[in-house]
Amino acid sequence: MKILNLLLPLLGLSTTLFAQSTLSGTVPLEGETDFSNITVSFEGQSASATSRTVTTDSLGQYAAGLDNGLYDVTYSKSGFLSSTVKDLFVTTDSVLAEIVLLSELAQEPSVNITGNILDGSVWHPDTSYVIAGTTTLQSGATLEIRPGTRVFLSSGASLQLSGDFTIQGTATDSIYFLNDGTGDWDGIAFSADEFSASDPVKLASFRGGEEVSINGKGVNFADCRFQGLDVDLMDNVRSFGDITLERCAFVEAPFFMSAAENDLLITQCRFEDSHLFFDLYGEVVLEHSVLSASNLLFAGSGSDDGPVTVQYNVLANSPNSAMATATGLSSSGTTWQVRNNTFYNNRYGIGFNSDPPLELNSNVFLANTTDILLEFGNLDNLSLAYNLFEDTVGVFQDFQSDATTYKLLGQIISTNNGYGADAYLNIFQDPELVTDSTQRSSFLFPSSSTAPVVDSGDPNRQDANGSPLDMGAFPYDNQPPGAVALVLPGVDTAGYGDTLTFTWFSSSDLDSYGNQDNATYALVIAYDATTERYSAEEDTTLTFLTPRAWPDSTTFTWWVEASDGYNASAVEETSSFVTLSLGLEPVAPVLPGVDTAEYGDTLTFAWYRSSEEGRYDSADNITYALVIAYDATTERYSAGGDTTLTFVTPRTWPDSTTFTWWVEAYDGVGYSEADDTGSFVTLSLGLEPVALVLPGVDTAKYGDALTFAWYRSSEEGLYDSADNITYELVMAYNNVTERLVVGGDTTITFITPEDWPQATTFTWWVEAYDGISYSEAEETGSFVTPNLAPEAFALLAPSGEELVATAYAVPFRWESAEDTDAIEYTLYLRGGLEQDTVLSGLVDTVLDVAWDPNGFWSPNGVYTWY
């Protein structure tokens, strides 16, 4: 290889070896899924190197701890073509480039090709083509090599393509140029006079030879792989078309651009232990590429050296200078642009052996032993601004005394985006990049949107998204992973204790930007005003028991967010389920323990706390309602979240009534069942005695209209009656008691009954009745019925006639007198010789008076009687 002999003497550098390092990598097998038992042999090529052999696991992964030194690495397995990487310089832990082992092809049928290739030839993948000696596609002739074709070159053989060729593989079928096992072939030369830039060499792999040379006009390469050989843009080729290398990989494949005027664009390529040398005439643009354990050297020979743009690249792990300018470069040409690169873990970031007009702008220098080395010349033509250095130590080595322009570099006298900076607004700060090389998709990206490199670059430039320019190769411009499509749960409802399994499709991270290769997932569940997040890491399923803290009878909405370590995916699909109502456990009453209660008593009701069925404690805010039922009435009293309620017995409660009570728990959805009740009876309060008003008379006789009146009674202690009180008028005389039901009135009028005895004292009072008991008779009234004379009656005989005396008696007759009492009669006789005769105590209405002519009676006497 030419470049190892060229670069090291040119820079005058030495290599520092470390004690031991670990090398790892991956080796897939063509057409297989099990990549195990591939032999990886490290053959020591230097005194310090110790040989070692390891094998791969089923994923094709391997790791080997090696003494630092120089090694050849051979990958081999029976049935597959071996591959060797020569002169691997081990100085630090590294992940080696992926090597794909190709299956061995059957040797028959095969076609040997030598001399001139026939015009119009087509090479097919079902045939192996072996080139021996010098083989040429002449100018004007055509050759098509179909996808999947393998071309083997013998030791010393060469293939020159000067005609019109088509070499375009596909993503699944590359085109391979390999050695046939006899030794390295000499070279493949692309030297066509005309080649369309729109029809590049595509998806072709070149390995096992000495050199691939490009000396044609406008030859472009896309998605090609060069391994274990040199790639030359040939010497002294002038006025040819531009060359483009796009998405190509160079593994142990040094690249030379030697005194060519072609303009060269290298974009999105990767160089592994592949040194790049540019002897400038034409313009060179190197961008969006990765150089690992490689050296980038620019050399020239005059004032017409072409301009150089090196931007958005990672230059890492070089044991020497990651980038260097050699003696002889012009100092009067177009200003070189070295901007937005990341120089990481190199012995030297940039080494200067000349002083071209170079602008270092918005680069990041991290973990280099020395960031900038000056061996010859000066830095008068160097513009150094808006870069980030990890700290102020190790920025320069062999700094020239005459380069006075940069004496202040490293002294913090200004600020850039809030960070300490020197006079040229270079920051001296940890850039906060992702430095874990196993995180391939985000390695050396800003670790967050607040990393010091973000928005701190040249203020006159912008990132592609229009934001202020970031420093380094990778701007913070993350595209989140794609939205996640949901699968499960398909259930509509879930109860406490159910096993819920959430499943979703994996998301894709289109820009592979973030802190991990694979997306991580977060299950998000929202309900009410609550949002819960559950990490599923890289899995696409998550199973757990329904938490007891989840409220029941609630709609839960769920979705999944994918994250690449920076941003989460958009939410384009959600699903939902409803938690079942668990119901509330019945409430157990405690108090009151009394059997009776009366108006004015303080009643305290207490009960045990309820909970959701099946739970140890309540997940909801449970409130309670005290329910009291009597007769046909039900009353509810809210207790809120308390388990006790105290109040005074209401005056509206009826007495002598059984009250049944219970407590219902409410969780906002439903009430508990009333499985347990208590009861008590209200005492009869009694009625207040009735105060009398009328009658005010002392006497009453038959036929008089008597009006009795009284004041209304009430329950004791109440201002008004809570019951329907009726009244009864009670009258007592002699040994008789009479009761008149009045109803709810407080007055009654009636005619004195005929059958009331005369000359009798009547006592009266009023009793109030509430349906249970009568009031006491504490107040009475009285009156007297007078005695009435008997009614007049007629005398019957004798009357107006001459008495005829008999020998015996004179008969007196009269009508009976009407009276309510027993009547006695007194007979009065007036006349005759005697005094008036009075006969008392007569009961009958007839009396015979004895005839006595010598006594009372006298002849012809006139007598009066009554």
C-alpha cells in the first residue's frame, strides 16, 4: 500500500501504542440467518502484537481482547469465501467494519475471459467469470454485467474498461469483483472516454486486488464497497469530467487523487483505516462522511491548487493526524473551508505543515491528544472562529512565536451563546455529544437540544431546518420515529385484577437519529385529568394487572409513543376501554345504640367505612348518605366523606313511631346495597292540658243552648302540634260521666238535654287526643241545673157539685202532674168547722177523706180544695 509509506514520513509523526484494546464487529453470511462459528483470526504483524482466534455467535458478533499492535484479520468459514483485512493498527477499543462472507460458487459452469471482450457481451449471475491476464473492453464496445454476477480475477490479472459498460447491482444482488484465490489481481481501470453521470457504477464490491483506478471521463460510483486495495484517481489526467463517490465504503482501501484536474465530490462515504491523499489541481468537496482510523492529507505544488471544502464529516480514532496539510500547498489560492466537522479521539485533530488560506469554522474538537499541530510555516492565513474545543488544554502544540494573531486563543474574554469564549468566539466547553460508540445511530450527535454545540455556530449560517447553525458534523435536527399502530387490547371493559395485555406494531426511525438504534416505547394511559406512562423499553407488548388505584366506571384512552432518545413519535392512533363498576361494600352501622328517642334529643349516627368490592382500600372518594325511613316517608342526610353524623331530633318527627335507618355509600357512580339497618322508636310526648273558655254560666236548664269552648292543645314542648289532635268534651254529674267527641274543633254547642237531672252540679273538662293518648284534665268547669216545678194539672172531683156524703168517705181525684222527678202531692181543704186540713206526702192522685159529720164536715158547708 502506498499511503502508509507516504503519510507517516511526511508528517514526521510517531504512533503511541496502548497496552491492550478490545476489537468487536459483525460478520454476516450471504443467504443465511445463522451467522455462528465464523472464525476470526488476528495474526500479529508487529513485535507487540499477539495472535488470537475467536468465533462468532448466531448473530455474527465477536469480540477479542488484543495487545496493541499491527494485525492482519482473516474471516473464514467452510462453504464461504474468506476475507482478509491487512495491516489493522490496534490502538484503542474499536468496532470494526462489517464484513459479509460470500458463499462459494460452483466452478461449473464458468467462463474464462482474456484479451478483448466481445462487443455486446452480457455477463449473467448464473455463471462465474474468471479473468486471467490482461482483459480489455475496447472503446466503442459494450458490456453489461447483470446484478448478482461475480467476476474473479487471477493473480496479476487486470481489467480495463474503455468502452461503454453497465455495472449496476441491486440492494439484494450486488456485483462482485474478487480474486480467484491465486493471489491479488493487478487492477481494474475505468478509462472510458465518455460516461454518463446519471448511470453510475452502482452496488458493486471490489476486493482482493491491488488497485481500482479511475482515469475516465465523468465516472461516478454509488453504494460501492472497496476493500483491501488502493483506489486511484490517476496521475496527469486533465480536463476530464467530474467524479462523484456517493455512499461508498472504503475498508483498508487508501484513496489517491494524484495531480488530477477532475473536480471530486465525496459524499456520505465511510473510510475505515483508509487514508486519503489529495495532490490538488481540481476542486475537492468531502462532506457528510466518516473517516475512522484514517488520515486525510492535502498536498499541492503551486498557486493553482484547487479549492477544498471539508464539511459535516467525522474524523475519528486516527493514530496520527486526522487531517493534515503538506508542504507545498499554495498560500494565495481560494480560501479552504473546513467547517462543521467533528474531530474526535485522534492523536492530532489537524496538522499544519503549510499555511494555506484556511477557514476553520463551527468545528468540534473532542478527546484529541492535541487539537491543532503546527510543525512548519505559520498561521497567518488561518481563520479560526466559532469552534468548540473540549477545554483550553492541548489546543496547540509547537505554537509558532510569529503567529501573534492567536496569542489570545483559549483566554476566556467573551461569550458565545452564553458560553465562555475567546476573542474569536471559540467555545471551551464539554460539547455534550453522545460518545458511546455502541449507539451507532446517535454517536457524536448532540446529546440534547441544550448541548453547548446547538445554535452556537457561525451566526451568518443556518442549519438545514432554518435554525441557528450548530457546531460539528451532526446538527440537532431529529426526526421522531413514526407513529405507532395499536393492536391490543381489543376488550371494551376491564375490572380490577384483570390481566391486561397491550400490544402494538414496531415503529420506524427514518433518520436513525437518537440515543439508541432501536426505538423505545412508552405506553400512555389517560383518564379523567390523569396521564400515566409505562416504559416498555424496546418491546412491543406490555402486560400488567389492572391497578387498584384505577377508578371504576371510567373510560381509559391509551396510545403508545416511540422514542429515539430525543423525540417521541406523533400520536395518530388511540384506543380505549372502560373499567367496570366494582360496586361498593354495604355499610355496617355502629350508632345509635338507643332504642328510643324523643324530640330535642341529640342523636349521633356512626358507621364503618365502606370500600370498593374486592379492594383493600377505596380507590374513589366515597361519600355517605344517612337514610331514615318511617311510615311512608324516607329522608336522606348527606354526610360527605365522614362516617358519623349528629343532629337534634326534628320536631317534625312523629312520636311513638318506629324509625328504620341505614347508610348508603356512593362512589360517584352507584350506591351500596342496604344490607344492614338499625331502628329506634320515638317516645310519645304527651299532650298539654286543655284550657277552658266557655261556658261561663253557673246554671243551665233544660232547653238552654250551651256553648263549650277551649284553647287548642299541643304536644308538650312544641309550639304547634305535629299530629292531628282531636278533642272530647267530658261532663260528670252524680256518678255519671258523659263524653262528646268534638273532632278537631275547639268549640261545641248543644241544647241542654231533657234527661239531665235538675238541681244537679255538672263538672266538665276537655281532653285532647293525638291518636295515642289523652291529655290530663288539669282544668275543669262546672254549672248547676235548677229544679223545675211540676206542670199544672186539673182537679177532677169533687168539683162544683153537692157532695153526697156516704157513710164512709169523700173521694178526691186529680190529674197526675208531669215532672222529671218523683212527685208528692199535698191536699189542702178549707171550710167547715175545723181549721184547714193539710194532707202531705201524697203519692197517688186519689184520696178518700173519711166522712165525719161531727168533725170537719158540716152540712151545707162550702169547701175549697186544691
